[in-house]
Amino acid sequence: MSQTKRSKKKPATGPRFAIAIMAAGKGTRLKSKLPKVLHEVGGKPLLAHVIAAAARVVPANDIVAIIGHEAGKVRDATAASGIRYAVQSEQRGTGHALMVAREALAGYDHVIVLSGDAPLITPETIRQLRDFHLAQRSAMTLLTADLQNPTGYGRVVRKSARGPEVRAIVEEKAASATQKKIREINAGFYAFSVPDLYAFIGKLTTGNAHGEYYLTDMAAALGSAGKKVVAWKTPSADEVLGGNTRAELADIDSRIRWAKCQSVMESGVTVFGPETSIIDADVEVGTDTIIEPFVQLLGKTRIGGDCRIRSYSVIKDSQLADGVLVRPGCIMDGAKVAAGAMIGPYSHLRPGSDIGEGGHIGNFVETKQTKMGKGSKANHLAYLGDAEIGAGVNVGAGTITCNFDGINKHKTVIEDGVFVGSDSTLVAPVKLGSGSYVGAASCITDDVPADSLAIGRARQIVKEGWVRQRRKK
Ligand code: UD1
Ligand code: CA
């Protein structure tokens, strides 16, 4: 009440809209331990997609997710969005879901109802549904679509073929042979006048195939009370697809992947074999970069222009500057790579890896919390962890930073221009001064001063004629 009074002070505030997202169902058809709305498509949970679309239409605080099955998990997975929740502890149908949301929706004029398992819905379509609902001044407006194969969906029975008014929604299981031929389906998205919804929701009954309260029955309930129920048919039928089965999840996932690849290509990136590559929604790629088949770019990854990402590389939450070459089979997670660097094949850049301009990280090299300066190279078979490596350093094949003593991690510092001979072990904490050399196969336990040579290995012994003697025995 007080909110209504306060809003009167503001000039021309429109009707108050909330968005309710039904997300309490178990998802029996998925045969899963995980609640349905947490199954992932396009790199994030179904529900996260729906929340993201809703949050572009109303503020997060006006979004209510109706959760129930594994409510704690669903809440944890989406809490960062700042939305509100209503708990439907027993899932007695989509109509019942709206019954439990009554309190959360008090004070709103209208509510748009979305399905937590239909992630392709766009903000544009939600807005069109809202605008049509307002223009029609209806009590209930449902989003519909013509589907080539309407099997499984509720069918829309219009009052007349030409008008927007709807007589009823008939669920698949209750549909007659003639009704089953109707290709216009109920998408499961609605706009309701909140007072009308709650004035008549008590009319719903459980006399149906599932013994549930169907929200779809509100069409007939409101209609017989003389309230206006209309349908708005979307031309983008793909947006209504729901992920009820694993096959439907795979289909939705590939649609999202394909759309992202398309937009990346449109922005000037070459993607060879786009149906094989996975690029998450938030990934950015600069122009004239070439992405070869079977590449995964995940999370918050940003790739510069003129890069080449060769096949079988999986790059997550990493930043690559311009002109970086990633050879086949690299794994990166939380890494930073400066311009013109060459990585791989088969390199593993773990969190905190920071490779300088023009640097080389070669095959079977693993880095973690390691900064490499400009032009430094580790071309073969090395482990570099907790290291600070300057510019122009050459790390020989098989070099290992022994950074862990079983309890604590220690740091290795390698200054500019150092040459580390092959198969050296650097026992941290240790520092190699600028311009110093480490002889091959050394075990370095003490700091090496600048411009010095350190050799830490047993001297070679040669026993001349030893083999000949042995043969005689
Ligand atoms: C529903 C519609 C159907 C429509 C289809 C579109 C009903 C009765 N039928 O069928 O007309 O064509 O969507 O996809 O509404 N949920 C709850 N609480 C419950 C039950 C379900 O929150 O008690 C949630 C589910 O988690 C899901 C959504 O509501 O996100 C829809 O439920 P679902 O069981 O998938 O309905 P459909 O059988 O797909
Ligand atoms: Ca569904």
C-alpha cells in the first residue's frame, strides 16, 4: 500500500510487473539426481538463462523463482543474481506453483510467468508478450507458437480462427484426436493480471491425468468467469523449446552453441568446423583470429585479434592478447598470454600463468602461478610453479621448479637473461641472478649470483676398459 502511495509521487509510473519463473519441478524425464533447472545448456544451468533474460525486462528484485525440488541447491546456484524465491515444497503442478507465489507477488499489477526449463526465451519476446497483454487489457495472455511437431505440448483452442481470444488449453493427454491436430501450442509463458489470477486460482482442480493443479486450466476458469483470455503467437517458435529430456537438452545446447559461433563469425572471426567448437556466451574473440575444429573457449575467456587457436585446445577464463599462436592440444585455465606468444602443442597453463610478449611455452610444459618475461622460452617438458621469470630466459628441457616441500610452497626467481641447462631441478626458495648459467642436470639448492655458472651434479667417472674386462669373465 505504502509503495503505491510513494509511486504516485513519481510522474507517470506504469503498471507494476513481476516475473515469476516456475522452477520447482524434479524433471522426472531426465532420470537425474540433479534438479531439472540446474542441467546445463550453453555452459550454464537452464534456470540461469531464464533469469538472465528476465533480468533484462524487470529489475532482479521483481523476479521470483518458484523452487521446490532440491530448493537449496537451486537457490545456491542462482543466488548471485539477486532475485527472490518462493518455495513450493510439494510439487502439485504449475497451477499450484503460482498458488504458493501469492505472497511474493502481492502488490504487483501483472505477472509474467516463465518456465525455468525453457532457456531460449529472449527479452524481446518477453517484452512483446507484456505489451500485447497490456494492449489487450486481458486477464491472461499466453504465448503460443506453431510447431511442426506439437506432440507433448498443450494445444491452444481459440474461440475463433481469426481472433486472439482463447477458449481453453488442452494438455496432450486429455486432447481428442481432432485437438491433437492443432499445431498451435501453449509455450508455457503467460502474462496475468495479478488480481484476476488470484481471484480465480481457487477454481483449479486436480481432476486430470496427473492429479495436479494445471496453470493451463486458468484459461477456461477465467473465460467462464467472463474474463478476457488471449493468445499472442510468436514467430520465433524455437524460443519456446523446453529441456524435458536429455535429447532435448542436447538439441537446445547445440542451438545455443551454433548461435554463438554465428555471432563470433559475424564479428570477423574464422571458425572452421563451427559445429565442433564450443564457445561460451561471455567469450570475446578479436577479428581475424582463426579457430580450428574441436576447440573449447570457456567462461570469461578473451582472445585478441590475429590469433590462431589450433584443434583440441580447451581455454577457460584466460586472456590472450593479439597474434598469439596456440598449437594443438593446449589446456589453459586462468592464464594470461601476451602478444605474439607461442603456446603448445600440449602445454598446460594453470591459474596465475602469465606469459610475456613473444614467449614460448612448448610441448609438455606445465606452468602455475608463474610469470614469464618478454621473449622467455620453456620449449620442452618442464614444470614451472610459483616462479618469477624475467625476460630473455631460456629454460632447458626437463627443468623442474621444486616448489613444494610437502607442507609449504616456495618461490623460484629467475632473473633476466638466465640460461637453465636441461634436466635441472631448482629447489625453492632459490634465486638465479641475472645472466647466470646453470649446467645441465644440476640440482640447484643455493642462490646463484648474477653472471655466474652453477653446476650441481656428481662428476662423471670414466673407467676405461671396464667393459672389456667384464666380458673376459
Ligand atoms: C507445460 C504446460 C503445457 C505446455 C508446456 C510448454 C501445464 C499443465 N502444461 O507442460 O501446456 O505446452 O509446459 O513447455 O502447465 N513446475 C513447478 N512446480 C510444479 C510443476 C512444475 O515449478 O509443481 C515447473 C517445472 O519445474 C517446469 C515448469 O514448471 O520448469 C513446467 O513444468 P513441466 O512439468 O515441464 O510442464 P510440461 O509438461 O512441459
Ligand atoms: Ca516443460
